[in-house]
Amino acid sequence: MNQSTHLSSSLPTARRQPLLLLLLALLLALSLWPITQSVWNKELQQLQEQTHNELLLHVTGLRGKLAQYEYLAQLLTEKEDLRPLLLAPNAAENWQQLNQRLDRFRAISEASDIYLMDAQGWTLAASNWWRPDSFIGQNFAFRPYFQQAMQGQQGRFFGLGTTSGARGYYFSYPVFDADTPIGVLVVKIEIHAIEEPWRDPLGELLVTDEDGVIFISSRPEWRLLTLQPLEQQRRQHIQHSLQYAGRQLRPLAIEYLAEFDEQSRRVRLSLSREEERDYLMMRYALPELDWTVHIIKDLTPLYRRVLLSGLLTGLIFLALILLALFIDQRRHAQQEKRLWQQQAHRQLQKAHSQLEQRVHERTADLSASNQRLLQEIQRHQKTEAQLRSAQKELIQAAKLALLGEMAASINHEINQPLSALRSYSQNAVTLIERGQLETAQDNLAIILELTDRMAEISAQLRVFSRQSEQKLSCVSLQAACRYALRLYATPLAQGKIHLEQDLPEAELLAWADMVSVEQILVNLISNALHAVQDQPQPWIKISARAANRQQVVLQVWDQGGGIDPAHLDDLFTPFYTRKESGLGLGLSISSRLAQALQGQLSAANHWHGQLSGQGQPSGAVFTLTLPRFDGDPDTPLSPSTRNRSASGTPPQQARSHSSEPSV
């Protein structure tokens, strides 16, 4: 009778199981939506903050680039007396001299072109007078920057060159006769220099004008497209001004999906016929230029993270549901066993209790093990971060320690210009009192050269002491050698050390980081100077060559007696040194820097300039092997290489400008 009652009570429970399963599935579906939405909002907010910060950095860089040339046209009109040439043109020699001066000013300021127009818009003088596509004889009266300047204002304009077809930004300023403009001086800069640092694999940058025309973009195929279709009246105005040289301004394949706030929205771009992607698009207005800077970030990684989070949450809920069903099914199975076997009930209950206890203990053990594992992982991550931080600090400490050794020579280099500055300043005062202004002006020009020399010396110390970002680029080995040898010019001269340079005439280019290569060279030259300081005829040699099509080799030789073969394997070990006051970090850090550049630093002995021989070695040779630059024209050049390596420039850019005032 008792068993029948229990059996009848178990039947409704079996009927409730599908209903329970349906309720749990509904609970799973309802819980996934708010969790996924919360993850989306959090990830989107982080992406918006990061993108906004990047946008502000690029806007600051753009404003700084334009500010370099904003007042150049006005400064040149005030410095150069252009009014007599415009009012009464003289002989062709005067215009040729003006052409050459404009070319020198262009080379100094790194502008694209500088040219002078009369009141009718005809170009009379230009810095590109020597080129086949010179602006001389061209009329640019239709350009807005000319019309603004002829109204007595400073002109600014972006457009495509009608002669060259290149994108440029123009600064103009009027030449006055009393209060009447009689001509216009224009300074043009090229836009591609602004786009070079904007390349980002995870996003794109673009700048639009007041009509929404994209004229600057990190993606070349988007240039001269519009963010929205242009009205017919604006299209005719643009065509009439030849701002974009008659190009057809087609709209970009963009679809605006949602607007998050005033500065950000979600858009969809068609990258090709088969590919469409969603992006986060943020904008920043530049009202003083009538420009808008846009940055777009691919939302595909964000979608993937949200989807992964939803799947993970669903799996966790599903596992909990299965576990609940399993426990419920097990409990019902035990109840059925108790109905049919009263005798085995106590044993099964005891076994069940013991099993639950073991599960609880095992779960506790696993939880404790997981906690210990998480603590160990966190400790290893913290240790790894501390090791990376310590490595950077050691590199900087070694550089600063080497700066101390060069302090005496740098002090000597600065004292000489200081003494000369005092003498020339006193002479300039005397010459001004006597009325000899031209001679006093020459003295002041020499004083400017001396201050530039002192600035160059201090700049060398700042460049050496700065930390490298390890950005690989095209590096000239000749330029790196010249920089390292300038730091040791005084020790080489005072120690009467014979320096031999075996460098090829053509630029030998490596794919590396300029700051890292310079630091390795400075360490190697410092060690070589220390090795030969007690030699009767000290001698150091620096050579460079191409090992093959993939590698270049840079070697530093010295005549310091060589290295004990027993210690060759210990040279690159941290804190190993033979100097009484050394840290033992120079070669170790140099070896790590070479490895970071995908290169290698090795040491060996040489016998009278040969790497193999018998008897006592005559000195040591350190060999730095680096990847060779493959000559890809799309690979950006590093700033240090661009500034220090000799490039194929026109003769007007290469000659010295020491006799001309600095702009």
C-alpha cells in the first residue's frame, strides 16, 4: 500500500520534467540578452575612448605640421624687399637671384614650392625655376588663395596642382605698396608627408573639406571621394575653381547605420564588391580650416568578442542546466530504488551520502588547486612585467653611464663656441658703435652658426639618451657611423688614435631601428677606445659591407691585444666586464638589441687585420649582422635616416646656406 502511494506520487514528477526543461531554456534565453548587451556597451565604450584619444593625437600632429608654415609667407615678404621688383621690373639677373633665394628658402623650410605672382596672377619668380614644370609664366588668378591675398588677407587653400597634379596646401600673403596689394607670395607644402605616419592596420584616417570631399586619407583609393553626394551648385563651384583639377568627385560607398553621439556613429563600408564591414566612425572638426578629421575603426573584432562572450555564457548556463537535470534524475532514480527495495534503501542512502561527500571534497580540492594556479599565473605575469621593465631600465642606465664618460669631451666642444661667442659679441658691439653695420651683421651670422653648433652638440646627447620605440625602418649604416663618431671626435683627437673607415661610397641600407644601431655602435667604439688606450700606436677601424642579398655586416676593429679565448663566451653575459668602473652591461644590452632587430652581434680576435692566424692576436673585432633593406618603395623611412643620410637632391638643396640668414 505504501509502495503504491510512492509510485503514484512519482508519476506527476516525471510529467513535470519537460516543463522544467522548457522553463530553464526560457531562463537561459532571457539571461543571455542583458549579458551580451552589457558586454557590447562596455567594449564599445572602451573602443570609443581609445579611438577618441588616437584622433586627438592625429589632430594635434596635423595642426603642428601646418603651424610650421603658417607665417612663412608673411615672414618672407617682410624680409625680402619685393616691392621694387613688382613696381619696376629690372634685368633678368635680378629675377634669377630671387629665384635662387626662393629655392634656398624652400630647401631650408622643407616646403614644396615658393613663388611670387603679380597683381594679375602671373608667376614672375619661383623656387622651381630650374624644373621643366616650373610655375614661372603660369597664371593662378583663379585660385582662392590669390584672391584672398589680393584683398589684403592671409590666404589658405587646399587643392591639386594644375601643373603637377599633386595634392598641396597653400599659404599666401600680399606684397603691399603702402596699403595696396601689388603682388602675392605663396608657400606650398605637400600633403603626402602628413599621411605617412597615419597607416594603421586596425583603422583608417581621413580628412574632409567643408563639402565633405576626402582629400587626405591613409587609404589611397578613398582620396577625392565624398562622404555624401554633392549638390549641383557646389559641384560647379569646385569645378570652376579647379580645386581638384577637374576630377570626378564620386561618393564613397558608405552606409550610416546608427549614431552613438554627436561625434561617433556606426557605419558600413563596401571595401570591394564581395566585402562589407562595419566600422566605428569618429570625427573632430577644425573650424579654423573648415576641415573635419575622421577616424574609423573596424568593429569586426568587437563583434567577435561579444559573440564569444555570449557563447561562453550560454555554455555555462547549459552546463548548469544539465547538472541540475542530472541531479534531479539521480534523485528520482534513488526514490524508485527505495520503492522496490526497502532493504537496500539504507545502503543506497549511505552510498549516496558518501558519494556526495567525496564530490564536495573533490570540488573543494579542485577549487583550491585552481586558486593556487591563478595565483601562480599572476605571479609569473608580474615577474615577467618586472623583468621587461628592468631590462628597459638597464638599457637606459648603460646609456647614461656612457654619457658620463663623454661629458669631458662634450664640455670641451661647448667651451670653444662659448669663447668664440663672447669675442664675436664684443666685436659686434664695437662695430655697431662705429656704424659698420654690414660687418656687424656678418659677426651676428657667425654667432648664429656657433649657437647652431652648440645646439647640435646638446641634441646629440638628447638623441643618445632617449629611449627607442624599436620601430623598424630603412637605416643608413654610413649615417649611423657618422653620428657615433661625432660623439667621440674629441677622445679620438686627444688620444691621437688613428681611425680608419672602410665604408662604401653608395648608401648601405639596413632594415633596423636607427636609435638601436647607434647605441650598439657607441658601445662598440667605447670598448675599442678603452682597449687601445695603453697601446703605443692606437688604431681603430670601422668597416661595412653587404654580406649577401639578405644581410649587411658592420665591423669595429681595434688593436688592443685581443680577447682571452677562454672569455669569448662570457663577453655578452650581463655584468661581465674587465673595466674597473664598468657595469658589464654594454655588450649584453647591445647583443639583446641586435637580436631584437633580427640580427646578431659576435666577437672574435684578429691577427693584423685577418680573422684567422697563429700566435698572439693583435686585437679584437666585433661584427654586427643586420637584415638588408629590400628597397620596397612603400616602406617608410625612419626620421633619423631621412635627416642624416645623403639623398639625391638638386644642387640648390645640397649647397651650404651658412652665408644666408635662417628662416
